[in-house]
Amino acid sequence: MIWVYIIFAVIFIGALISLNWENNPMISYSEMLSLINNGQVESIKINQNGNVEILGKDGTTYESFSPALVNDKQYVNSLIQKGIKIEYVESIGSKWWFALLINIIPIVIMVLFFFWLYRSATSGAKSSMNFGKSKAKKYEPIGEKVTFKDVAGIDEVLEEVEDIVKFLKNPQEFQELGARMPKGTLLVGPPGTGKTLTARAIAGEADVPFYYASGSDFVELFVGVGASRVRDLFKTAKENAPAIIFIDELDAVGRQRGAGLGGGNDEREQTLNALLVELDGFDTSTGVVVMAATNRPDVLDKALLRPGRFDKKIMVPPPDVKGREEILKIHTRKKKIAPDVDLKLLAKRTPGFVGADLENLVNEAALIASRKKKNQVEMNDFEEAIDRVLTGPSKKYRIISDKEKKILSYHELGHAILAYLLPNT
């Protein structure tokens, strides 16, 4: 809309400038008579309103006002006898469309301005109505969808969640036996262990919509907004059932009540209350599965963890050496890996690494190989990537004193001696 105003402003200014350029100098009636009497007039144009345009013999054009030239035919004849050309015209001076622009453009600008105010008011009303809408994102897989074959290192977790996939695919199998699926499944584990990936894999295996929301998406300054977003999220999932609702960082909204002061705390507690009500109010037969993830289960409100809400808790631990090897196999599937790369050895060299760390390691090794203009990622690229991930970039240009070099050599020599004397550590 602002560009419309700029364009009309430019046209308006251009019209004014052009109008000023088109305007001829105005002279009085006496000055016009003086020019006529001195024989300096070549021709005169007259319109019915008495406006006069005078062309001098030197090429200069003047404008004046003389009703006498319209009504006094005898005087006009006398001018003709003096050799002055007389012409009756409809308009004198500037072009008619300049005057029209000057009159219409301000009206158009005002109409557009009021239209913009109306649009702003209506869009503001719509945005305020949407303020309580859920911010949850519907996960749409790009390319191949994520399934259990893309998850490794947490085999026990996958065994636990297979029942969720079976329930989403065939809920009648459970209902015939009178079994009830847990209303909520809580994945607990350190960051990067694959909690969100597991939930996406469940949705991919069951081929159902996956609604992802962070706990912080529900909490706002204004009381009641978070509760409204919770209700809207569950309503959307029910309308698209079977579906999975996944709430990441549940501790952001599910923290124990009464643990803080201020309006923000009131809003968080109202949001938590709304979440508790929704968990109590929906039936698992609707085909909606609620999952959540946290790395701080100790701060969650006890009402969330009681049976009938998040009554199934699954620990997602960091992978062991075999799990790390399987994760490396997944992340190197689409990489050009040299034959000398030993994933088993890399898994042994990365204790404490979780899935996200290993993905970053593989990507870092590929970047190093690309930087060296290689066609494949080699073992020494992975070894350098491990060092970069653990200790940061190498300090090639750092100046080290002789004393520091001596200390470092003793330190590294100690590592070598211990590795030789204790081969199984």
C-alpha cells in the first residue's frame, strides 16, 4: 500500500512542476494595451471567459484578462486592421488534464488512505482473534519420510513405542481386548539422544499427521493465551485424527505450580491446567496420541505424571558403542566414504557422543574433506573432525614458548605410556 502513495505523490509533484513550466507570465490590462500600441503583438487568442493569450513578435507569450475583447467586436476589428491575428479558442494556458490531475489526485490519495486504515483495522482484528491460535507446526516430510530405519542406538525405546504405531494403524485390535493405550507418552533423556526423531519416526511408520510444538510456544505475557493455544492444538489434532501431538521441552510449560511469582507464572499455570484438562477430556479411541519430551523430569508437576495423563515414561539414554556405530552407518549412508573408514573404531573413539553429536561429526568430516579438495571422506578426516568437535579448531598460528612445548611433550608422552601399559582401557 505504501508504494501506491509514493507513486501518486510522484505524479502529483510532477503535475505541479509541469503546470508551473506550462504557465505563462501574467500581465495587466494596461500592460497588454501598451504592447498592442507599441506594435509588439503578433497574435491574440481569446476564450469566452475573457482569458487572453498574447504572442509577442519576439516569441514571448503572455496571459491576461480582458472581457472587452469578447464583447467589443469593434475593438477586435481595429486590432485586426493593425495586423494582429485574432483567434477564439476554448481554453487558455495550461493543459486541461493538469488541472484535472491537481483536483483528482488529492481525492484519490484520501480515499486510498481511508481504505488502508480500514484494512489495517480489519487485519488487526483478525490477528488479535488469531492470537490464541496454536503455534504448532504440522510436520510435512520433504522427500522420504522418517521411519524406524532412520533411528538407531535406542533399540529398547523403539520396542516400547511399537505399540503406539500398532494402535494408530489398528486401534480395534486393542479395543476388542478392552486395552487402553496410554494417553500420554513422555520421552526422557539428555539433549540430542533422538527424542524428537523417535516421535517423527512413529508418525512416519503409522503414516499419520505429526503436530510439533515447543513448550515455550504456549506461554505468553497475556493470561489465557497459552490455554487457548492448548485447546486449539487438541481440537486441530482431533479434526485430523489419527494424529500425533508432540510437545518438546515440556518442562517449559509443565513446571511445578506455585514455584514462582508474577503474571507470567499465572499464565504458565493456566496453560498447564488447560493441558491437564485436555489430557483428561479426550478419549484415546479418537486416534490422537500425545507425546512429549524433556531433559528435566524432576521439575515437572506431579499431576502431569499421574496415570491417565503422561502415564508412560520412556528413558532415552545416550547410545552405547554398538549404538554409536549404527548411528554412524545411518549418517554416512549418503556420504562418499573411503574404504579405509572404520566406523567401529570411530564409535569406540566417541564415548559420550549422542546422535546429534555423531551427525555433526560426520558433517564436519565431510566439510574437512571438501576443504582439502578430496573426492571421498577418509579416516584421517574423521579423526580431525573428532579433534575439532572435542577441542575446537586447531591453533596452527599460535606461538608456543619452549617451556610450554616441554610441558605439552611430557603430557602427551604420559598418554602414550598409559596407552601402552593399559591396552584394554
